[in-house]
Amino acid sequence: MEGAAVHEDSIVSLGDVTFHTASIPAVDTNLYSLSSEEAAFFKAQTGIDDDEDLKRHILEVQAKAYELATYPCIHGFVFLRLELSRFAVYEHILKLGRERPDAILLDIGCCFGVDARKAAMDGFPAKNIIASDINNGFLELSHELFRTTPASYPGSFLPGDVFDPAFLCIAERSDDVSSAPAIDLSSLKSLNPLHGRISAINAAKFFHLFSEEKQLHLARALAGLLSAQPGSVICGEQVGTLETGIVTPKISGSVHQLFAHSPQTWSSLWDGEVFEKGSVKVETELVEVAIHGMQFFVMTWSVMRL
């Protein structure tokens, strides 16, 4: 969800993806859907047991979010999906939260921070979870969606632009595996104090919003945050391809150009370019899916320090 919505000459941008405002569809409540797992999660988190009451509540929040930014992921209710908990490394991340002292989980480009909330519900200490997005309005709406307040939910929300060095600069990767003193995450104004301190980073549906050059910059910036301790991991999901290059998925009725990596180039980017070759284990899975009637590839991946 990172990438500000900028209204200028009838253009809205999401990262490096642009939309003409004339092609932006109105909210379509018929697109609303929850899987049984998602329904159980949102009922448990909101305390709303009735399906229709839950739907009305979510639609009210969606309408406010769509006024903030007319993103396809808001229009198509993608913000409700439980992404991180589907990844193969999820149980490993929860184990880090249970067993590693002061392990920190960062949910970057998080929109409402749904994955962060799910991890907290499943046992990762909420006080050690940061949900970050460039749009602070989404972070504020997280409390409305989940019916919490800053006092009742101990997780931290940190707005900021990952391409602004004052918020996240590229730093040398840490090789120091010693534990660092605990830090008050709620007091942070940027991610820079966390270089070499984060145990797990979730970057779901994020990298594909940017150009090839910016994807490399982002990978290096996030790598600098990752703890050197073996098992520290960055994971995510994005549009992928069999052969690296520009792909043209149809999003909210319009075709857009995205730069997509293949599993091979994505693996070599992390193992050998971002990290020293052989120092990380990269796993990828490329699956063809149909979304809103269009076929394209989605790549799920993880990068774990050895």
C-alpha cells in the first residue's frame, strides 16, 4: 500500500503505477467477500458476530479509505486478505516472536495493518510489531476497522515514505548477532534506528508497485533493517513472471505496466546482490492466478539469513 495518491491533471499514483481519474470505478459493494478464515478473524477482532453487521462495518471503513485514496486494493477489498499467515515462513515468524528476546516484526506498506493484527492474535507480541504505510490515514482507520484505540492496542503504527532517507536510508548490513537493548517502538519517528534489529519483515503486494531500480533500492533498504541473527527473514508476495520484464495486468478495469521479476532474477537479486552470496536462503513460488477475470502470475517469496 506504500505510494501516495497524488491528484494532479486527473492522475492518481500508487507507487510508480498511475491511474487516470476518469477510469477510477465507483465503490462496488458486490465485490465484498470474506473467506471463512477471514470472517472468523474479523469477528474475533471486532467483536461483531453477525455477518451483515460485520459487512456494514467494513463497508463504512472502506468508503472512508476510498475517499483518502482510490487504490484498486481498496476498491477490490484486497485490504481484507490475510496474506502473511498463508506464507510458508509464517510459523517460523511466530516462533521468532515466542523465542527470540525482543524480536521485532515489521509490516511494511501495510494499509490497515491486517497482517500485523493477525500475527498479534496468533502470538507474536503486539508491542514488538510495527505497521508502516505512507498514508497515515490508513493507519488511523486501522483502529476504526478493528474497533481499537492507541491505548487498547499495543502495536505501533509508523507513517513514512520508504524512499525518503530521513525515514529509511540504505545502511550497511549488520553482521553483529549480539542482542541490542530494547527500544520503545511507539516513540519512533522513522525506521532508521532499527537498522540491524528487525527479526521479520512482511512486504506483501509491495515491490511490484515500483520500477526495477526502485525495487533494488527497496531491497537494499529493507536488508539493512534485518537482524544478522540466523533465521531473520524478509518475505512477501507480488506480481511475478516467467521472464523478467514489464507485465500488463488489468487492475480495476484498466491495464497497467508493472515491472516483474522471475523467480530466478528475484533469487539472484537477494542472494549475491543485496546480500553476500551464500549468506541467505531464498525461496520462491510462482503461481498463475485469475483475479477479476485476468490471468497473471503471483510470486510468493522469502529471504532468510543463514
